[in-house]
Amino acid sequence: MVQLIPANANPTMSEIDDYIRKSYTTSSGVAALKNVVREIHSKSGAGALLHPADEYFVSRYSAVLEHRN
């Protein structure tokens, strides 16, 4: 599994939501989110199965990105 949140190896859905929401307030946070999503896509592209938290992270990131645009 990709480290979704720094210093939290096993985040809950609520923690993922909070992290994404807070990260979108700074340019460095947005860059960090993009890196995590890129790592998840790379993992998936290599044929590895995604952890449910990875899938949730990408879906929430996409929803926030869609809402912001």
C-alpha cells in the first residue's frame, strides 16, 4: 500500500477526507496529493492490486478536483 498520509500508515476514510481537504489549501499540499495519486496509478499500472484505501483516496481526490474546477 502507498503511504497515503505522512505519519499515518492506516488512515480511516475520515482521515483521508480531512487530509485531502486540508492539503488543497496550499500549493505544496496539492503537489503532495498529486504525487500520492501518481504512485497509486503507477502501482495499478504495474499490475498490483490496489488496497481499498488507495482506491478511496483516488476517488476522493478526483471528486475534490472535479468540484474545484
